[in-house]
Amino acid sequence: MIRGLALNLYERLYSSVIRPHLFKMTAQDAHEWALNQLTRTDDSFLAVKFAKLTQQLTFARQLTPVGKLQLKYPLILAAGFVKGMGFASEEEALKAVNQGINIIPGWHMMPSLVGLVEYGSFTRYPRLGNAGTVIWRHPEDMSTQNRFGLKNPGAVAAAEFLGQRLNKLPPQYGINIAISPSVDDESEEIADIQEAAMAFLSRNVYPTWFTLNISCPNTEDDPSGHQTHGKTMRLVKALVEIVDPIPVWVKISPRLSEEQYVALIEATELAGGEAIIATNTLPMPAPNDPHLMAGVGGGCLYPYAIDTVKILMEKKQMLGAKIDIIACGGILSHEQYSAYSQLGVKAMQYWSALVYLGPLAAALISHKANRNI
Ligand SMILES: Cc1cc2nc3c(=O)[nH]c(=O)nc-3n(C[C@H](O)[C@H](O)[C@H](O)COP(=O)(O)O)c2cc1C
């Protein structure tokens, strides 16, 4: 009752006051504004306390089984929001950590407010990401589009930063590791992801799950190259070897062939992975330069993502595979949430809903979905 009233009030406030105000800015300015607020409030005792109380009031706990885990909510903030600043070198990134700079804006506030968060993607070495405008919104179909290009502080500095804050890390969270673009040799790729994972574990940063992102569309690499049976199996196995018993999830692309999805299920299962996240964004021409590709999420991605999930659920059953499928793509209301649930999906991830529904997106969607059951 109180939860319903609070969420109703929040929804009205967000849609009539906050969203129109944010949408007067470009998507990029609004994104940077939000990250600045998070940078300022991550270390504020009062702000974090208020965020946690808001989460308790608005988000109903719902134990969600995924692999060997019991997550406390079915909705997870997907990788790409709490991913940290970009740096030109590991030395610079570590210097910033040692100077006390908040290199991962939102690391404390976002999980306090929204519950489950997947940090990253982090690559072995820092990346500055792409220059210029890198994020857009398309309100007509509630989509986002981005070509961040895996901007991040690198695994070592991210791990050092989180390792210095162990007692404040959330009770459950994920870390997403992406293969460094431009590393072509497979043995180097394996070393790259293993070193990235070790950077966290060696600093006692033990996430609830690791995600291996083999599908980033916004870099100089073609992600479909990673998503073959043999290569996926070897990469996942290499990560499982290092992080076991922490579960490994694998994040894949939309719009692959049915054969490729069968191969990805088999490879993930054989290599000891626990779940597949479907999907990452879909590459489309960037609004400011049709020669460049930028990944689309939200409403425009939804038909492709749900198609992918449908195929994966069918093939998983056909193969008798045990891995779980985690839906990601266009979850913007309880309707998409319910459509994925009806396919048998239990856990889901979202990113674009943050833009269109605000920080309490997950609480709002899950509240409405549960009311409609
Ligand atoms: C600005 C932005 C940055 C992203 N960065 C990452 C990333 O670093 N790693 C990753 O695995 N996915 C990344 N994603 C993809 C999201 O995690 C998610 O898969 C995608 O947006 C689809 O979900 P949605 O339809 O709810 O937006 C990013 C998405 C956006 C919008």
C-alpha cells in the first residue's frame, strides 16, 4: 500500500518534472550531469542512507534463482552505467585512485538506490573510449544509442578502487569483463581476461558473479568474431578456471543465426558458464555519422532481444541444457517484463529504462508486474 503510493508519486514526479528537465539537455549532457551527482554523493553518508531507505520502501524483495545463486531481486542494472572514467594509461588511473578521486561514479549510490548492479565493462587496460558525442536518446520509441567504445579505468585501477572500499560494497553485485579490442591472438585474449579477473580477486574483490562480455558492438573489433563455438568455449573456460566458484555469465549479441545461438548455449554449458545474458545493444548507424556504428538499446532493441531469448529458451530445452537465460533488451515497463517472464526467464537486466523511468525504474517495473499477476 505505502509502496504503491510512494511509487505512484515518484512516477508522476519523474515523468512530469524531472524527465522533461533532463530531456532539455542532450543525452550526453544529462548522462554527464547524472555521473557528476553520483560522484558527489557516493561518499555522502546521508545521501547513501536516504538511497537505501528509498530502496527498502519501493523495491519488494523477490528471491530469484540464477544458476547457483539466489539474487534478491529479479532486475539488475546492466553493465555500462557504473563503469568508471576513461584513462590513457594504467599509471594515470592508479594515480587517480591514490589521490582519492572517485573513478567509478555511482559505485556506492547506484546499488544503494536500485539494488543489483553489474559494474563495468572493464578491460584489462584502461581505455579512453570514443571521442565526441557518444550517447543519444530516441524518445519516439524509448531507445538509447551509444558508442562509448568501452571507456573504462581498466581492471587493475577499478579493482584497486573497489578493493579500498570492501566494507561498503553491496551484498550482491556483478563485474563485467570485456575482451580488450585489438587483441587478436587467442592466447593473448585468454591472458587478458584472466589477468583482468585476477586483478579483482587478488584485491579481495569477490563479486557475486562475473560476466564475460563477448559482444560489445562499439569498438574497432567485430564482436561476432568472438561468438563462435570454439572461441566462446575457450574464453569462458579460461575465466571459469580463474574465478571458480564464482559463477560466470556470458553476454551475447542480438540477431545472430539460430545455429550460432545453439553453439553459444553448448559452448557456455560445456565450459562451465552458468548463464547467458541476451542481449547487448544492436549496432546501427550513428545519428551524427552514418559511417559509424552505435549500439541501440531500449524500445528499438526489444523485438530483436525477445526474438533472441525465444530462440535461446527453445534451443536450451531441445539440448537439455542447464544454463539460465537472463533477458536484457527493451525492458521499459511491466509489459516487456511479463513477456520475458512468460518465456520462462527469471532474471533480467535493463539500462535504457533508467533514462525513461529514472532511478527507480526496476522497483516500478517489478511492482507493476507483480500487481498484474
Ligand atoms: C551508454 C551505454 C553503455 C553501455 N556499455 C556497456 C558495457 O560497457 N558493457 C556491456 O556489456 N554492455 C553495455 N551496454 C549495453 C547494456 O548493458 C544493455 O545490454 C543494452 O543497453 C540493452 O538493454 P536496454 O534495452 O535496457 O538498454 C551499454 C549501454 C548503454 C546505453
